[in-house]
Amino acid sequence: MAEILEREGYRVKVKVEVPASEVEKTYQHVLSDYASQVKVAGFRPGKAPAKVIEAKVGREALLEDVKEHLRDQSFPEAAKELKLLPVAARVLEQNLTFGQPFTYTVEVENYPEVKLPQWEDFTLEVQTPEVTDEVFNQAIEDLRARYGEMVPVEREIGDKDQVFIETDDGGRFPVNMEQAQSHVREVLLGKKAGDETKVPVRDGDTILREIPTKILEVKSLQLPVLDDEFAKTVGEDDLVTLNTKVRQSLVTQFEQQGRNAKANQLLDKIAEALEIEIPPSMQATEERSLLESLAEDLKQQNTDINAYISSLEKDQKLEEFKANLSESATKRIRRSLAMEGLAEQMGTELSAEEWNAYLGELARQYRTTPARMQNELEPATLDRLRTQRTYDKALGQALDKVEGKTR
């Protein structure tokens, strides 16, 4: 039996009562477990009398185990009965007397109730990018560059060339001028094949040494002529068709970018306007998750998270870091709850066809098959993916409603 004693926001005080018969049953179960584990001189495992086990383990320790077992068994059922979704729980008091029901009181941090704003009336300021002539021409030039060829040139080095050099120790290296460090670019720009120079090796602003270097060859990207033959090279019938398809591709791409930006802005507006109290334990869990992600990123850079935190403290930036971490965690929780609320309000469901199509899309990205992906991923991971896909669909449906009112 369970009842709610007090309720204020996410805090709920709950009283749970477990029948006396269950108390005795659980006590015997705990006693049996100890009997099979505890070695008692003169008795085979599991054969020592209850009184001997009680004396060996201690009655208080046994009762604490009984309380824990009873709470573990009864609390999930109590929460379900009271329609609660506990995020965290703290035992306030408990009373265990043989022959009497076991009672305990718990303060629950309940999963927050989400009250969505009147989001249908929101105005979105995001504009879909326009496919200008400049954008189109750049896309064509990028396409030509993909089919271009690096050819030797007899001229001074330019800022987009590829240069082959030889150092005084016989080492030969290519240098991509677009990606070269600024002090290397500065030395090489304007030189020609056959010239000799000295390339500095720097540590910050300090020049450690200068390496005598000879320029062996200069290559430049030669772009193909933009004509019907080029169009055929990339799989189109002629240049007119190629131009049409490139422009249409850009339109589609920009429309999707615009839609994604609008969806994000709508979600942010809903999340900011939510009437909600975030339980401290939920906030702490999200902050911990963000820290773990940061630690993993730093590990990839051969940096320890503790060393990073120490450096922040040394530079007196730790408090600012903590504030930013807390703000990011709060924003993520609000966005997640907003998407959950949208999906529930709109009754969004993912059909089998939509789910299978999504798995197929993921499988292609990871160069595997949907069947293999489902076998390799944990059920909990698949559930999270399905939930997120459902939330994305709900957000898209909400965007359609908002845009339908503004057209």
C-alpha cells in the first residue's frame, strides 16, 4: 500500500507499507542467503541454525539487509501505483518491527511535468538562404576543382599551389600552400622552381632554427574547360542540364538547411518558454554526462580532464566553466523535455516503414546492413534511437503547423 503525503512541484513525499507476512518471508530469504555464504565451524554450508547465523552476522546487519530488500521490492510498485516517475529518492524514516507491517517514508524527486507554451503562435525569424549567382558560380568552380589536375608551372609560387621542396639533409616534401603555416607561406610565396631559401622552424614567436631548402617543382590546379564535354565527364548530357541540376541541388540543400534552422529555433523557443522545475538530481546527471563527454574529447587530444580542471582553477576560470556547464545542462534538459512534450501532445508515432527506412539510412552511413546494425547495437541503444527519431518527427510536424499559419 502506498500514499502521497505531500506534493510540491517535483518533490513528493510518499509513505509505503509492506505487509508483515512479506517482512517475515524476506527475513527468512536474507537469512538463507547468509547461511549459504557464511562459514560456521562444525556446520556444512547452509546447514547452520538460524540462531547461529544471527549471532555470527549480527541482528542489526540482517535487519538492514531486510529493509533494503523490502524497499527494492516495494518502491517500484508503489511508484507505479501512484503514477510517479522517480528521478531520485531519499529515505526519510522507516520502521521495522516483527509481526508488524514495514513502513517507510521517502522523499521523491519526480520526473518533471511538462507544460508546453502556445507554440503554434510562435513567429520564426529564420530565412531560407538564397541561391545567388555567386553561390551557384562557386558550386560550379568547386565541381571543376574536383575534376582538376595538378600540373607543373614555370612561374612564381601562388597561394593555392602545391610545392615540392628538398631540405639540405636530402628529405623531400610536398607543401600545400593553402594549408601551410603562415611563416612557411611567407618564405615560399614568390619563389620559383630552382630557387633556394631557408624555412624557419618556430616555437610560438621563437625561431629555433632555419632549414636550407631548395624548391624542386611548383604545381597548380588546372581546371577543366566548362563545356558540354565536362558535363559528360560528371555524368550529364550537356552543360545546360548540368547547370540546371547544380542549381536545383543547391535549392534543395538550402531549403533543408533553412528547415533545420527553423526547427532548431522553434525548439529553442518552446524550451525557453516551458513552465517547469528541473529536479536537482536530473540537473546533476546531465552535468555529469557533459563532463564525461568533455573528458572523452580531451582524451583524444592526450589531455587529462583533471589536469584541464586544474588549469582552469589556476587561471581563475573554474567558476565560469561551472556556470557554463550548468547552463548547457539546463538547456539540454529543457530541449529534451520540449521534444518529449511535443511528441506526447501531438500523439506522434513512428511507423514500421519509417523506422526501417531510418535504420537503412544509418546502416549506409556506417557501411553495414540494417540487420547487422540491429544485432550489434544494444536494445537500449535502439530504443533511444527510435525515441529520438520519433521526437524529430514530432518537431517536424510542429514546424509544419507553425509555417502553415505564417504562409
